[in-house]
Amino acid sequence: MKKIRLRIFIYEKQDRGRINLTSLLAELLENGIDVEFTSKSLKDLNMQVERVARYVKQNPADAWILIAASRQVIAWFADQLV
């Protein structure tokens, strides 16, 4: 069975240490999900849709979790074909 690749796009890098995200990450890993935080945050990419899109295309995943994304970034993700 293929593992699902899940990536968590956080608003800023400091969010990685938040207890609720850390426990979510541990629970997903325990259930066989290939999950990790992105190396860049939405803030690193200045919440610019073009930069986010380029990053996502270079780092494929089966599913994404967005933390505090702008309406424009959320709309871009919603418009992507599944």
C-alpha cells in the first residue's frame, strides 16, 4: 500500500514548535502517513501565489494542510486538479 504524502504549509517557521501541530504530526506518523512540515513557510514566500505555486510544484504531495494562508493562496489550492 502506497503511503499518502501529506505536507503542512505553516505560516511561519516558529509554528513548527506549537504543541497542537507537534501532536498532530506525531499522530499522523503513527498512522502511517508520510507527513512533514514544508522547508519554507508561507511567510518566507510572502504569501505570493506565484511563489507558493512554484514551491508546491517542486515539492509534490498528495495532500496539503495550510496554516493561516491568505484567501488568494487558499483559492489557488482549491483551483488545482485532484
